[in-house]
Amino acid sequence: MTRVILCCSGKGGVGKTTLSANLAVALAELGQDVIVVDGNLGTPDLGMHLGLTFAPNTIHDVIKRRKRLQSAIYPHPLGFRVIPGSLKFRDVLDVDFDALPEVTLNLLGRADFIIVDCSAGLGPNTLAGIRAADEVLLVTNPNLPAVTEALKTLKLINAEGKKVLGVVLNRVGKEGDLKKEQVEELLEAPVVAEIPEDVNVPRSIAVRKPVVAYRPRARAALEIRDLAYELCGEKPPERKGFWVSLVERLLRLFGR
């Protein structure tokens, strides 16, 4: 059965596109058939994260009935498929947000997971994204302004009767951050992942390669991979401490 999971947020810049791209990689590593969709029809940038900056056919072409859905699905070298958005100004004008649920409906049965990256806020694009999915991951940074906006989006999700899988806290570890327990109390929803502030994330974005593949042992990559295990109903593998891993590598190097 295909699971359609929306990654959304209350405000822009909290990392939902980064999460969408990296979850696609991590789920594919676990043997899942994945399609990641740029559902941010107003300001799409998923393709840029994945090296598909100027794809010939996009979700905008599909929604505007210029191209068939299959022509906008691209295989990615990291083992999943992508439906990118258009970066052309004329394509994002007068786009029918309400057509987004039709796209995900037509993808059912084509993959194990459909990951939809959505716009932020409470506008019609976000509402269409919520209606296009069955389950939702709510992404926020652990600060009061971001969590306050996330609460508004959460109310919209609940009003639409969608299942909230949980909250993903991104860029954790800065001074003054809200604690996990505080966020859970404010949102009345479980925190399912805490992705730390990690210099490897912006570096990976710069080279348009998700951090899970760019630096597999980076702290952010490990946390996203753990979330992928949880989504598959599997227990994440136990992480070994740095010194234990170093000793094991040295022993293998010297044939012990």
C-alpha cells in the first residue's frame, strides 16, 4: 500500500525541503520504492536540492495539462524518483493548487512512499498539500516564533482530519532553543526526530546532494536515517560511540 506523507511547516526556511529530499534517500537505502514530489507550486526548489534545476517536464506542466504525469517523473542516481517543480516565472502564475491531490492520487500504487514537499504557512497551496496526503510530518525549528506558526498549521491539519505522524525539530542545539518536552507541550504532538545543527547540511545543499548521501555519518544524516527506519516500522540500529567505531576501524585495518 502506498503511503503519501506530506512534509510541511508553519513558516519558510525551517528545513522541510531538506527533510523531504533526505528522507527520499534514506527510505530508498532501506529498499523502499520512493517518489518525492515538489508540491510547493508557488516557490518550488526541491529540484535544486537534487540537481534537477531545469527539468524539461515538471509538476506544473502536469497540472496545466501540458504534459502527462509519467513524463515528469525522473529517476535519481540515489535510487528514488522525483517530480520537480518549474522555476519559470510564467509557470507558477495562475497555477491551480487544487489539482495537487489529483497528482498524488494518480501516483498510488506506483511506489511504497510518496513524499510531498509543501509550501509553508496557511495559504491555499498548503491546504492543497494537506488534502493531497494521508499523513503529515510537521517540520519546525525549536524556537518560539517557528513553533507558534507550526501550531497554526497543525490546527489546519487536524481540521482536515489528517494523521499527524509527529513533529520534526530541525537545527537543534542553538542557545535558547526550546526543549523537546516544551515543544511537545505547546503542540500537543510527539517529536519524532531532532535533527541537530550541522555544517554538513548547507555544504550538501551547495553541491545539490542530500546530506544523507553527501556525509552519511554526519549527525544530521544519522537522525534522518533513524526517522526513515521509524517510518518503515523498523528499529533504528544502535549507534556506536566515536571511539568504539574508531577502534573497530583500526582493528579491521590491521587485520585483527
